[in-house]
Amino acid sequence: MEKFNNLKGIAAPFNLLNVDTDKIIPKQFLTTIKRTGLGKHLFDEMRFDNDGNERKDFILNKIPYRNSKILVTGDNFGCGSSREHAPWALADFGIKCIISTSFADIFYNNSFKNGLLPIQVTKDQREALLQDAKDAENPVLEIDLLTQEIRRPNGAIIKFKLDPFRKKCLMEGLDDIGLTLEKSDTIQKFEKERDSQRPWL
């Protein structure tokens, strides 16, 4: 998993409530078990019409938001079914951070396991960040994970809270497999002792 330390990029104002995982990546695209290739289907039903043409009024089809790395979203983002394809699609599109007042629990947990940073802020803070993102001339936010700060275009700083273990995993690029491999010496020692003590296994 790629390490996450500092992120500076375009923030898209995505002020929709209760965006569920079927909106993020519709069910017909769940046949793959690869983490790549899903970005082109992100928000498919909102981004494209029935003929596959881009909807001009959808935020991620507009300049400069086509290159967004950050989403500033409405309440309860990622609700619905527990599909891991949702963070896969966001990451493959280029989104690295989602800012909201609240997230669905399973989506929130899956995000960290796939290198995404979900940041929870207050409603007032979210509204301020939405206004920043709506300024198409300069919709750039900076996320400093080490100091746990969101730096706004006007120089103001918003601090955010984060579980220390989740922070460590993101900064060191550790998913569940990476965490397991950190204990490889202990695992190998256990297996060697087990083989010597119980050779019939």
C-alpha cells in the first residue's frame, strides 16, 4: 500500500447526503477482484447518461475537478452495502481523501485498509471547506497527516482527530497483509518450533 503523509490537491465540492456504495460503484462492476480499473466507473450513474456520454453538469466531469484528489462530501458518506470496491474505485480514480461530517462504519474502515484517508469534521468546518472547493480558481487543499491539519487556501488551518493506529498504518503504508508481514520473524519462529515439537503435523 502506498504511504500517505502529505497531500496537496484539488478538492471537489460533492455536497450530497447519504451517498451509498452503489452510487460510488454500481453493482454491475463488482465482478472483478482487482483493485485497478474501477476508477472509470466511479459514480457511473451520475457521471454518464444511458448512452455512456459524460453528463456536463456532474462535478467530476468539470474542469478543474476532473483531477480531484479530495472530496468534500455530505453526511453519511459510504452507506449501504459493505463492498470494498467502493474505496478501490475512489483510489483508482485518484481520490486520496474524503472529508465529511460522518461516514458509514464499514466504508470508513475499508478506506484505511486501501490507503484512503476519511476525515471527519464539524458541519461548520465542512461548510467552510465546501466554499473553498467551490472556488474553481483555487480549489486546492493541503492535508498534513503528521500534524493532522487541513490547510485552506486562505491560510486557515482545521485540525482533525485520528486514531493513532490508523495514522501509523497510513503513514507507513501498511494494510492487513503488511501488518502481518511485520510479524514474519515471529511467525517463522513459531512454525519452526511447532514443526520440531509436532513433526507429525
